Amino acid sequence: MGQQRRKYTDDYKAGAVERLYEPGATQGSVAKELRITGTQLKTWRFCTKHPLFSQRGR
């Protein structure tokens, strides 16, 4: 059996995206601290800009 897929709350995702705007923060450094991929963080950043973000169950 493979690994179970991790699920993140909207609040967690929004907090992760907010960390990108801290001085000196990079997508790679924030992703590494949170143990996620940079691509995942970039997707969250893109999704939080859309009003349907919280309505789509992400």
C-alpha cells in the first residue's frame, strides 16, 4: 500500500501563502519548512487569489 494523501485546511494553506510575503522568505524556503513541495505552495498561492477557493473544498 502507498502513503495516505495528506489534507490541509484552508486556514493552513492561507497561512502558508502569507509566509511568502515575509521579508526574506522564498517559495523554496517556506515549502521546505512546511515539508511540502514548492509546486504545491505555488498552487495554493494561485488558488487563494480566486473567490471560489474556499467554496471548492480545497
